[in-house]
Amino acid sequence: MNIPFKKPSTYFVFLLLLVSVWGAYHAVRIGMADFIGHKADYALETWEKERRLPSETEVIAALEHVNSALGWTPDNPELLELKALLLSQKGFVRWSSGEFKAITDEAIPLYLKAVALRPKWPHTWANFALLKAHRGEFDAQYKEAIEQSVSLGPWEPGVHRVITDAGLYGWGHIDTDTRRLVAANIHRGLLHGKRSVQAVAKRHNKTLLVCGYLPRDKQTIRFCGW
């Protein structure tokens, strides 16, 4: 038995074409954002590897790239966080002039939007905590950022390093519970044998203060000099 072929309706063809065009446009948006955003991300990675602050010209150029990328995908949490990190770099460049806080005011809503879009990403929470510490804001947002990053990324080396920095930066301003979270984070970093955690603690010159919150084991004996 032959089944007659039905020609698709004009409406169906138009709908299929519309979906295809939208899909292609969306793919182009993502591709362009990734391509342009990579330039800013690469610049940030380069400064970190070289262990140096960028020049003001470099950081402004990187911010231009990330702003352009956000024009394509304004709700991209990675780009929002990247812009916040670049604003911190710009603030450090002008640290001596006392402009850090004013420059990084814009970074606060960027982090809040990024964690709202991707609430289970511990690295964003950790970087947010570090920004709050650099701004001298040891408030509820700072504490929440530490709690979330430690809870969501307990064995992430990047979290160990950043939370060690953020926690020791504000050690004299935080309560006992938050100190315990920071100390537990440092201990896990030591268990991983990460020298970066030791280096950060040494830079803050607060090793002995932290040791009062650490258990006594092979790693902490070496760290604390017990």
C-alpha cells in the first residue's frame, strides 16, 4: 500500500527555518564571546604567571576585551567574574593613590550576579571573598563567600590558596567559626602538599595564630614547627 507524501506546511517550514536561524545566531554569540573573552583571560593568566601587576594600559585593554565579550553574552558568569578580577587588577595598579575601593565598587555586583547564575562554583565564591578582604569589608557577604567556597570546593587547590589569602587577610576581624573554616581549609591544603598555601601563610606572618586551630599531624608539625 502506498502512503501519499504530504508536503510540509508553509508554517512548519517557516518555524523550522526560524529555529535554525536562532540556533545559528546563538552559536555565533557564544563563539564571539569566547574568542574575545579569551584575550582578556590570557592577559590575566600571563600576569599571574609572571607574578607582576599589569600596566594601566594593559589592564584597560583587557577590560575593553571583556566588555566587548559581555556585549555578546551579558549573562555569562565566567565573563562576569573575569571582569571583576580585572577590576581588582586595575585597583591594585592604583592602590597607592587610595582608589582601590572606588575602582572595585563595580566588581561587587558582578560577583553577586555571577554566583547567582552559578551558585555552586567554589572558585567564584573564593575570589569574591578575597575581593571583600582587600576592600576591608569583613561583613556578612565576606563570611558567606568563605562558607560557600569551603563547602563547595573543599579539595580544590585553587580554593585552598585563595581562601587562605582571604582568611588570613581578615584574621583579626573574623569570628571563631570563620577562623575554624579558614584553618580547616589550610589543613586540607597542607594535606595536598601545596606549597602555595604555606607561602601565602608565611607572607601574612600569621602561621602561629593559625596553628592554634590546626590538629597535630605530620603536615602541621612541619608547617607550625612543633
